[in-house]
Amino acid sequence: MPSSRSREIQSMAQNDYPCEASNWLFVGPSKINGSGLFSKKTISSGAVVGRLGGTVLKAPNRRTIQIDRHRHLCSGHIDFVNHSCRPNAYVRVDSETIVLIALKQIRTESDEIMIDYNCSEYSLAERFMCRCCPIPNHIAGYRYLMETKQHEYLSRINPFALSHLVQMAEEECLSRPEVHDNGHAN
């Protein structure tokens, strides 16, 4: 049975997705990191920002988004979607493309389109310290949040985390022996 997330993507008509070569997505100077992705039009909260396709790779690198357990998507526009711990967009996977959806209104040319990388990668190919927070956070992927027991962060991002990341984390938790306070496994 498809999850609510997959039903959400399936319910959107193919024509609802702008293609990567849209005339309103563009790369410009970022306040976070070098260059970023922007829109030439205002995008309402909940609206599709863009559909990005590209090359599917078997291994992650610093320029990919994980589209399932073993496949990672890279393209020119994906390379410029920067991380933010308080993003204005999130990612959904549709076959071999990703769909960026606005979490809040994205204003014309002034708001950089940003996602939380912990929602789109199980384990980042290259970990880093974020540049968006007054006290930088360690960004390493969904798995790192599970390992470091960052439950508050996880509860905030889970509605936007890609479903295969959540499933991978659940499977990993089930495969580990439970460790009690005395340090011994059950």
C-alpha cells in the first residue's frame, strides 16, 4: 500500500511540475554558501517550486540527493540547492527526479531556495558545519540524528524527511541490540 507521501506525489499531475530548464529558476549569489538557487516568481507555501532531473549515480557525493536506498541524483540545479536548518522548501522523490515543494512563501528573486540536507540524505558523503545558524550545527544526514539521539530535531523534520530515510533508520534501529544504562545489550 503506498504511503501518504507517495500518494501525495502520485496525486500531482505531471504537468504540475516545472522542468529543470524552467525559465524562473536561476543561480545567484548566496548568503549561505557561494551560489544558490532562486526563483524569478513568487511561490506560495505548499506549491511546487520545481522538478529537477539529472544523472542517477550509485554512490553519493557532495552534489547529490538520495532518491532511494542505493541511488543518488545529481544535476546543475541540485548542486545549488543549499542547506538550511530552517529551510523554505523540501524534497519529494518522483521516479528519477525530485520535486521541490515550498514550506513557506518564497519571494521573487530575494529568497534562496533551501532544504534541510538531513531530510534528503541518510548519510552525507561529506559532513559539514552549517552556516545558517548563530551556533553552527553538525550536518551529517538522517542517520547521524538517529545515532546522536536528536529526537527534538527528528520530530521537527520527520514530516519532510524522505520516506526511504525513515524506513532505513527504523530497520537499523531494529537490527541493533538494545543497550541499557548499564552499557550491556539485551
